[in-house]
Amino acid sequence: MQYALIRDFRVENIIEADETFAARIEPEWQAVEPMQPAQDAGLAVAIGWGWAPGEPAPAPEPPAEGEPPAEGEPTDPPPPAPRVPGTFIAPEPVPQPEPAPELRHITQLAFLSRFTDPEAITIDLASIGATPQAAGMRRYLSKVNAATFIDLDRPDTRAGVQALEAVGILTEGRALEILDTPIDAQERPAGGAQ
């Protein structure tokens, strides 16, 4: 039979033992509780569960003093009341940590592939020349080319793509389409960033 070894109102261990062994080790524990009633009730008691002691059954009333026992009643003191099994208490559920936000990282190729060919050609042509706008475009493209991956939630990534729409290189609504389209598995960088 299985027994729960109880200390400080907590199941510390569960053992397989006979009744004699359980009785012999009981003084070392707060309680040595048989598991069968809990198992019969469908409880999957385990180490770490709480335990509340059972209340002993009330003792029979002794006859009033000086009153002889009724005929047929024993004259010896009554046997001790039987021990009522304790109650096992399931531990409080451990709160699960908030899931980490999904990283929205894609490869450089996946990022560039989100632009249509006409958009990519227009971006390339806008980067030619000695104007501040062309230099800004080259600077943005050099950051894209130097990146290990593209973080679609990074503020400068979002601002850069939205600026392309603001100056007319992208049509209205394309910036958010490029930035917020769900990421396919093949767009994610291999080996880590997700």
C-alpha cells in the first residue's frame, strides 16, 4: 500500500510499505497517511501537496459518576476513538510567466523581397545623385545591407519605410503592408533571432 509521509502539513514523500512498517515510522513524521482513500477519490496526490489532519471521532459519553453501568455495558474505559484520515490539499497553481513577445525579425532578402520590382527600382534610382535626399536614401540602404536581420518593429526601420511612402516612392498603404504582413517561416533568420 502507498503512504504519504507528512511533515509541516505537506507531503514530503510517498512510499510503498506494509501496515507494520508504516506504523513503525509514524513517530518520525507528523503523519503517515494511507493513499488509498485519496486514490479512490480520483486525487493524484504528489509530493508538495498540502495536508490537513482529520478530526477524531467523538468519544462515547461515559456514564454519569456514581451511576452503575447499564446491564451489558462494559466496565472498562472505552477504546480510543478511531483516527479519521486527513485531507490532501492540491498545491496552488504556479502562475505561468507572460509569453515573450514574438520577435519580428526577417532576413535582408525577405525584407527586400517585400518590395515589388518597380518599387525597388524606384528606390535605387532615388539613391543616385549628390542631393541630400539621395544621400539619405543611400544611408538607409547601407543600414539594410549591414544588418544581420531586419527588425520590423524597430523604430528606424518603420520610419524609413514610412518615409518612402511619404515621398511617393511607395503608394498609399504599402508601408504598413511591407512592415505588418505576417512573417512566413522562410523569412526568419536561421539560428536564433525569431
